[in-house]
Amino acid sequence: MLRKLLIVLLVLSASVAAAPQRGGGGGGSGAPAMIAEPTPFEVFVDKMKLSGDQIDAVAKILQTGAGKAAPVAQEMIQLRQKLLVAETAGKADDVTAALTAYSTAAAKMAAQEIATFTEIQGVLKGGQLNKSGEGLTMIAGMFHPPAPRAGGSQRRGGGQ
């Protein structure tokens, strides 16, 4: 059951990532205007009400955290591929092994996100610290690898 749920979630995330981006009307060129969505970092800065030196400090902490998380993100991509191949081939033992390894990698990623946010808390002040729970929620998933898009291109990832 868990295996089927994970596969459905992987397929849905890939479907959402592959959906065409919609924009408003273009300036007479016939091409739709694309409105850039704020990055996860921009949303975090806004929600946590960061300013001045805090923004620079948090950016550096996130860059360092993303660097530490990169090998885990790569491992997660490889494990997704193994899971897909094993499921397609109907190899239940390989699916179980891939799911177990993916769970371990996801736990490593969560630990890196928590360690990064713990560092960020050192930069926060007063009322910002009261929003720590919300801030951690916003950081969660920021270092995860993006789902592949149709045509082989990748979505802009988390971080900044």
C-alpha cells in the first residue's frame, strides 16, 4: 500500500511540474506574458520580515545548507529512477529496497533542513523567533530535487 501511495505521489508531482505555465496577455506580441513567482527564499524573507544584514546572513546559511544537501538530493533523484525501473519491471524486492533507501535519504534531507533552520534561528530577533514554526515549515522541502518536466528541462529549484 505504501509503495503504491509513493508511486502515485511521484507521478502526481511529475504531472504538476510538467503542467504548462500560464501567464497573462502579452504586450501585443501574441506571446503570453509570464509573471515570475517569488522564489522560496523571497517568500521566506517576506514572511519572516527579514531586513538588511539578516537577509544576507540567511542567504549565506541557505547556500551552505543547499551545498551540504546537494549529494542527498542527487541520491534522491537516483533512487526515484531506481524505484520507477523496479516498479515498471514488477520487481517487488527492488521496489522495497528502493523505498527503504529513499526513506533514509529523505530523513537525511530533513535533518539537513533542520540543521540549516537552527542556524537561521540564530539570526532571528524578537517577534521573528515567535514565527519559528512557520519558518521551519517554509524551509522544509527547499533543498529537495525538483520533479522532472516534460521535454527534459528542470524547474527552478529551491534555495534562492
